[in-house]
Amino acid sequence: MLVVFLGLSLTGTGGGVDVPISAVLLLLGVFGGFFAAGIYVGAALGVLGLLAGFAFSDRPFWTFLGQTAWSPSSSFVLVAVPLFLLMGEILLRAGLSERLYRALNLWLNRMPGGLLHTNIVASGVFSAISGSSVATAATMGSVAMPFFQGRGYDPKMVMGSLAAGGALGNLIPPGITFIIYALITETSVGALYLAAVGPSILVMGLFIAVILLKKNAAPPPGPVIPLGEKIRGLVGLIPTILLILIVLGTIYAGLATPTESAALGVVAAIGIAVVERRFSFRMLHASAEATARNTAMIGLILLGAYVLNYVITMLGVPQMMAGLVSGLPLPPWAIMALIIGFYLALGTFMEGFSMIITTIPVIFPVVTALGYDPIWFGVVVTMLVEIALISPPDGTVLYVLQGLRKDGGAIGDVFAGVLPFVAVYILAIVLMMIMPDIALWLPRAAGP
């Protein structure tokens, strides 16, 4: 940030704004103080944006603050976020996740490390109706951990596989991160969802390969289960499959927007809860309360980030960075590798959702200037956010799972167990750089 503002000052770009070095250092000091003190991210971003506006611009903040805050909060696309969160909360309290886990375990128990594979596949399926990595990890963690007691599984691999499964929550449609990315960059949510299908399958396959290679992390395969029992167990998947068809099927078929499909998903989730005899107004109130808390958290971060991003854009930082990077004597793939490395480093100490909101307005013009497809980059940056969520020492998913443990194990087990999955996740991004059609073939086949 200091280098960027110095470049603005020395080159005279950014609308002729003369950026004083002392003010830049002061802002960086304030930001570092906020970070060290644990100030809430949304408040820190908003205050930093106001300070930057006072330091670098003569425009009074009241002339842009209202419009800047109103723009994201009034977006119809953003309504899908609380709706998807509400749907997941209702399904969690309806007991659907436990039925899903048991049904899949009947089919996967004969594989080496059967329960570990169940963690990955069940999390992947639940992600298709959740849209949130933290919600997926919390739900699957609470359901799966009792199954491992006294089974002889390596605790590191148990926690690592649950963390890796949770990381699928935002990557597999209808991930919330795609909605936020589409809002910031004005790209199509439906196209992003289509583009995420191939990478999702690739990442799940790599996770399963990690488990198969860790032969000593699990006991021998379980007993043979009669085919009839397996088929009867599939009944537990019917509500999940029905909900996936309602939510994703309507989007892919062009019958509904993501926001409309999220509303349909909430209605279907309530219907499932009624059929399961789990519905009550107390349950609905608890679901709405949890959704309101999470939505308020997301909304405050979004508004604070928009204020800061407005000031940075007004100073011409994105345009200057795009010009500087596109003029570097490096091939586009090398610059993209630097951008990916930047996100990997940022994810070790910054929460993934905040990371995408604060960086995309600056990075996106650089990426498009390099000639990369915005849809492809949306999938890549979502994967990088997921890696941030499971990257020690600050991965949110890791601490969520540690909080669910009843065995008193150290969080070092979670850190050590997730590292192989982080490595293959990064490998998946490398493969996407080499073969971008992994993400782009389905949107291209679906047409405009």
C-alpha cells in the first residue's frame, strides 16, 4: 500500500493527488493498530476509509458516504446471501445433515479410510445447499465427530478431512463468495456457478486421493453391507437431492435468478422440516436469529470495505496498478502467479471474506488488463478464499472445528492434518492455470 501511494505521489497519477508520505504512514499505523487490537473488521475498514478520505481528498465524506453505502446494500443479488444462510440454518435444525452422512457412509465404508471419504463427499453434497464454508464445517463436524470415537482413525486426518470438506462450502454452488464477487465485478452469478462445477469435482477428487495415499491414517475397511440396506439408505438422500434440484436446477435451467432460487430453497427447506416433523416456530426463530447475526456481520464488512474501496478508486490506485503490472517485463502467467502468491500469503492472517471484498476492486482491473477471463478468475479467487479459511494459523474453519472437539486434543492436530489438503488445493489452482477450460468449458457449452 505504501509503495502504491508513493507511486501516485511521484508519478502524479490518480487525478493529480499529492499523497503525503506521513499521512500514508499514519494510515498504515492505524490499520496495524486495528489489526493488533482485534478491532472488528467491518468497523476497521470503514474508519480507515474515512481517514483515507480526509487525508487524501478534499471532497467531504458526507457527499459520497451515503451513496457508497447504499449501492451494495440495495443490490437485488445480495438478497440471496441471507436467504441461503436461512436455508442452511433450517436444514441443520431439521436433522437433514445427519441422515445425509449416514446414507453416504453406507456406500463408502468399504473404501480405505471410509469415514474420511464420507467427510469429503457429505460435505460436498451439503455445500450444494449451504453456500457457506463455515456453516458446512460446523454442521458436518458436529455430525461426523461422534462416528470416529473408538474407531482407530488418526485424529489429524479426521480433523484435516473435515476442514477440507468445509472448504468446499463456498466453491460448490451456490457459494456466497460468488455472489459477492459478481456484485463487485458485475459478472454473471449463473456463469460463475457453471464455471465452479469442474473445479469442484477436481478438488474433491484430489482430497479423496490424499486420503487414499494416507494408508496408515485409518483402520481396515468396514464390513460388507448388503446391497438392499444401501439402497434403503438412499432414502435419506431424497430431501437433499430434491433441494439441490430446486436451488441449482432452477438456476441452470434459466427459470430463476440466484436470489429467486434461494427464496425457493427456503420454502422447500421449511417444507422438508414440516415433513420431518422438526418444524416449530421456536426452530424458525432460532434459524432467523442465527441468519440475522451472520448477515449483519457480512453486511458491516461489505459496507466498510465499499467506503475504503471508493476512496482508493477515487485516488486512481486500481488504474495505476493495472498500468504498472501490465507494463512489467513478465509474461501474464508469471504476474498471475504473483497475484496468487499474494492471496496465499494474505490468507494466513486475514479472514477470507474480508480479503475478497478489500482486494478485488484493486486486483480485478489488473487481471482483466492481463487478458484473463473474469469468470475464470472468479473461480480462482474463490478457491484462494477457501484456502485462506483452512490455512494455519488464522483459518476460520480450523478454529470452528477445534471448538467442536470433545476429546481435548490440541489445535496442532487440526493444523497438521489440513496441510496435505491445502497442498493439493494449491495444486488444483496450478492445474487451472495450465488448463483454464476446467472452469470455462461448461459456461461456454451452456452458451449466452
